Amino acid sequence: MLFQTVQTGESLFWQGLVFTGLALALTLSAIWYLYLSPIKQPSNIKAEISDRFIITIALITGISSIIRLLGAHWDTSEHVIQGVVPGGSDFLWPPHLMLYTSFVISFIVALYATLRITAPYRRKRIFDPRPAIRDYPYIGAIVIAALYGWISVPGDAIWHEIYGFDLTAWSPPHVMLMIASATEPLCAAGLLMMTRRKSSGVNWRDVVVLIFLGAALQMFNIIGVLDWEIPGGRASEIGSRMVDARATWLYPVISAGITLFVINFAKRLNGFRWGATLAVLFSYGVRLVSMGFVTLLGGVTLKFPLIALLGALLFDLLPLEKVASPFVRTLIQSLAYITGFMLLVPLGIGSVQKLYGFTTVDYTLTVLIGVAASLIILPFSRAAAGWFLRQVEPVRTAS
């Protein structure tokens, strides 16, 4: 049993805070040490690994991430059907085992890859992993993300003991778990792009990268909008009251913002004329696979409003070649995307739990806040995509 004695709510709260805080502190420390701490980079050593090896690591990691997405949606379904919250030894029920097994797979694969990229350094009696990790930053990021998935388990269990299922997707352990989960398919996409040659034209890698980005978008959606998309009731009324207390316009604003970040990121990566639209379509495809998996198990599927497609399409249609000002270009993109998004909101918003009373004021606030948020999200997404591309620019030669 996770808890051998009966604990008071206050005691459990502090335990949960401590475990979650420690997991986060260890993760941030690992990020600082591996990527930001000063080192003297050896100039005569280079970890060169084959494209085949990089592709294998990428595919296993990406598939493991999609398995985790299936497990997360299955877990949500089981909570709704059973009306109970697993605690103690029952915390490791089948959906949770699926989630944590996927973290183990990613961790083992990335750890093996780390041993491969650090081998040339170890042969020179250099046991510091940082130079190799900075040559292949996605491999180290997968190790950290997968490791966080496991060390966060005690904190997640304790938070559930306190609040039950109604902890909501916005709880600290859930937010961090989903960020770690979304990191892995992004890193898998980066690894695939490291093997991408500029002269090779469109190939299967581009399709798989879009699938992985679609999985990352769905992971982010679990954080942002899952609470509104859960059908039926909850294990108690606490979470329902928490969701009811949120502003009605938050759902479309958060959904639009998350999607905009990912589709602009994807468009910058692949450079396709219809990159944003393709990213949304592949994201919907990943979601449909996940919902199909839950349905096959006899589960309850989440609500699935298709409200982002028109915004992505207008985003792709814009002729911005002659717009010189970056701000004006960003403003036009924001207005076009939010306009398309809001045109489909009336068709999809009614299917989402607790949003039937969407008023004219809510529409107005959604548009104003959505455009303002987009003006921040787009430059941030461009910067993130630029950093991402800089990591994959060096051409890796097969060995």
C-alpha cells in the first residue's frame, strides 16, 4: 500500500506538495546541468551515430508517446465509468500501468541512446555526458521527460488521495506530467528531422513528424481543455464546481491558443504551403485513433468539437509575401485564425459540457482575448521553431 496509516487532509497536502516539488526541482536541476551549466567543450571529439539508429530511437519514442495518449484517454474514461479514484495499491490500475510503462520504454530507449552518443567521450576518459547531450539535445530531453514521469508518481497519488478524480487536469502533477508527455513526441520529431536532407523532397519523415506533432497537440489539450470535454459526471461534485466557476470563454481561448502555437510551429518546421491545415488534420487523426481505442475497450469517449480547422485553413491561405512589417503580418495572421476559429465555435461549442450558455459577451471576450493572446503566441511559436530547427541543422552522416 502507498499509505500505511490514515493521514489527515492537511498532512497529505504537504506530502503531495513536497513530492511534486522535489520531482520538479530534480527535473529543473537536470535541465540546467545538461544544457545550461558552463563546460569546456572538447574540440576533437564528435559523437557520430547512423541515421538508422536515430530514426529507430525517434520511432520508438514517438510510438511510446502515442501509447501514453491512449492510456490517458482510457484513464479518463475509466474514472467516469467507475466513479472511483484508485488509491493505495489500486493506484496502479490498468490505464495507469499503460501510462507508466510507456514512460519506462522511452526512458530505457533514450538511456541506451545516451550511452551510444557518449561512447567516444568515455573512450577518451571523459565521463561528463554534457558535450554529447548538447550535440543531440533531443535524446537528453527524452531521458529527463521520461524520468519525470516516474518520479512524479508518488506526488500524483497523494494529490488524488486528497482531491480524488476531481483534482482536474489543471492540477500541478497533471500539468507537469502532460508537459513531460508532450516533450517526447516533439523530441521524436526533432530526431527524425536530424536525418532529413534538404534535397530529399517530401518523404515519409514529414508525415511521421506531423503525426508526432499531432500527438503533442493532443497532450497539450489534455492540460488545457480536458475538463470541459469529459462526458457525464465526475467521482464527486468538487471538480464540477471548479469547472463551473471558470469563465465560459476560457475554453475556446485556451483551445485556440494551444492549437495556434502547434500549427504555427509545424508550419515553420515543414515549410509546407498547407502546413497549419495538415497539422490540425493529423492532430484530429491521432485523436480519432485514441477515441477508437477507448471505444474498443467499451469506454466513454471525450467530446470532440472540430473547431480549429477553418482557422488553420485561413492561416494557410493568407498571402503575406508583400507584408514587410513583422507586427502587421502577425496581426493579420491572428485576426484570420481567430475569425476562422470563431466561425466554427457555434457548431462545436454546444457539444462541450457546461458551455451551453455561451453568450454574445462570451463571443466578444473570446475574440478580443484570442487576438491579443495570438499576438504573443505567434512570435513565441516562431522563436521556438527557430531554436528547434537550429538543433537539426547539422547534417548527420550515416556511419
